[in-house]
Amino acid sequence: MTEDEPMNQTELHDHLRAAIRAKRGAQAELARRLGISTASVAAFIAGGNRIPPEHVDTILDILGAEVTLQGLTRTGPLTPDNLTFTDPALAGMVASDGQGRLGPMRPADLAAAVLGPIPDHFPEDVRHYLAEGCDCIAYAGFRYSMMTVGASRLALAAEAAVRAYAAQHGVTAGKGHQSMAKLVDALHAAGHFTDPQRDLWTAWKDIRNLLQHPNQEKALSMGSVLPLLRNLHESFLRLFPTPDAPPAAEPNVSP
């Protein structure tokens, strides 16, 4: 195994054990640096005990090696030791380095595609839910199910946007509960939403209901969530345009 090959947790520990056994004096130096007995070192080097995660940096220093934990792929359930290992679902994907070269996708690649500044002029609730959604999607590199959690927060951001837009224009849905569906229809009836806008925000209402329904377990993929995020950000800019910006084009009907 070369140092450039990705390793899971078990492979990393096996690799470190073999390297320590092969380096003269490494076990004694490790015991001295860690302040533990040579018997304790021998136990986890022999494989009888797992290598404590807090010892890995010291072992790498003694060996003169480096390992990027972000490049490790988790196997088995999530544990305190593998929180920062790449989720297997993401590890099977590829990403471009921006220079035409493809390689295994890393959590940092996903985060770079999702995280960024949120316009200050967006309403506070919209900014809150949008930030939560982006954060969850970024963390999906470590736990892929966070992709769906993030999408549910985006749907709440969509609802918050409709409510804020209705409040700005003094539009209500009559008496009783001001549901998102009723507000969308009221904004359309008042001439604030075109037909495509009504269809767009109704679609977001349907997405919100789908993800918030307690009796339906949904798992969304990166290929479906990232386009939703891009669409939502563009839709927010149509509702809350940047000051002095030219009018935006009509939205696509499907989010």
C-alpha cells in the first residue's frame, strides 16, 4: 500500500502497526513519548487492542509519515473515532480539481460546492434556514443522510421566504391559519406572483410536505439536492433582489 492510496480505519491501523514493528526503537520511543508502558504499546501494536485515536499523531510523527484523515473512508457504523472519515456514499463519487483532472470526491469538495456567503438583504428567517440547510449538506460528506436533513431545512427557507414576501406586500390568506399553500395562492391572486412563480413555490410547498411527513422516510441524493439549492437561491433573488439590480428573468417552474 502506498501513502497515496486511500485507507479505511482498519487498513490505517494495520499499516501503522506494521510500520512501527519494522522501525527499530519505535516501540520504545512511542512508550516514552506517550508516557505509557512498553507492554501497553506492545498490546495495540500486536493487534490485541485498537490504537487509541489520540495516539495516531504521535505515531505518525515517530514514523515521519503523514496521513490526511479526510481521505479515509468510513466502514461500519459511525463512531467517535471515525467522525471525520468520508462517508462511503461520497467516496464512490468523483470530483474535478478544476484543471480537468478527476479524483475521488472528498467532503471538502462537497463543502466548497455548497458553502458561501448568504446575501445580507435576505430576510432573517430565510438566512437562518438557508444557512442551516447549507451546513447540513456540507456535513453530508461525513454522514450522507445529512443531505436529506439539509434539503428539509431548504424547504423551510422556502416557506419563510413566501411568508416574508407576503408580509412585505401586506398579503394575507384571509382568516385562520396562514398556510404556505394559501399564501402562494393569495400572492398569485393579488398579482404579486405570475403563473410560473405560483407553480414554483407550490412545488417547494410539496417538497416541504414530502420531507416533513413523519410517516415517509425519504433519502435524497446529492444529484437532486444541489440543483434544488441552486434553484432556491436564484428564486430568493427574484423575491428579494439585490438593491439596484436589474429585474430577474421568469423562474423555471420545477425546483
